[in-house]
Amino acid sequence: MSLFTKVSSVPKICAVYFDLSGKSIAFDPDNVNFHHTVVSNGLIQESYFQKSTVQFSEKASETNPGTKIEQTLTVSFNSSDEKRSERIMELMGVRHIIIKLTNGETLIMGRNDYFQNKKPLVTINSNHIKTTAEFYCESIIPISRYIGNVLVGLPNILPLTLV
């Protein structure tokens, strides 16, 4: 299969999830491309949005050290939200953004290298009508496929020997 064949569908964003605490790593460390991502110990929360208020873009350019990929996700919500302040503070701490598409693909934004070594830059703009959160990342890889959330370590309340 050629990488330059026609893509048959144009998916839309149907769900957005924010991870507030996880660490990301390449799913297959032996693969040179490492485009699949797993999150460990993530606190992942689904976000409500209106379909017309979410946008994702990605721009690649050549630099002296190599390829630089700039990724931006913008989400808007009504400023009349009674929990607006709390929501803004939570958004400022986002480590990863998981984007689900209508074609069944799930992508993750926020891993900028083999390991994530810098969380996305978050910018919030508000007026009396609308609040817009913009998440910006610079990476060496394009947005990658999200494999899942792995919990590392067992809670102390679980017995070590299961019968």
C-alpha cells in the first residue's frame, strides 16, 4: 500500500478527554517511529463541547535539529457556566488531550518526544459570552494513536495473594 493513496473518509471530532496526571511513553519502544502512545496512571476525564467549538490543527516544519511538529487544539464553552473558574483551573493542568474521531480512531496530543517531558502550553481567553481554551504542543512526532491508560502499582487495599 502506498502512503500517497486517497484517504476515503474525513472524520470529525466526536469526543475530547483531558488527562490531568498521567505520563506518556511510546507503546512499542523498539519501533523506530514510536507513533503509538500509552499513558500510565492517567486521571482521564471526558469534556463536554459543542461540535462546532472544537478544532485541531497540526503544522510540520524543518528546523536545524530536525522536524518540528506544532499541534493546537481549541475548545470553547459558554462563559455563563457556573463552574467556569474551577473549569479554567483544571484546564491549566492538562497533561494530555485524547481526541476521538467519528471513524473510530483515538489520538493523543501532548507527548512531545519518546517520553513526555513538557506538558502542553494552555492559553485561556474569555469574554462575557464565550471562554476559549487553546492547547499548544511542539513535538518531534505527529499526533499519535492512543493505545490506553495503564495503572502502574497496586493499591494498598488489595491483597497480594488472590484466592
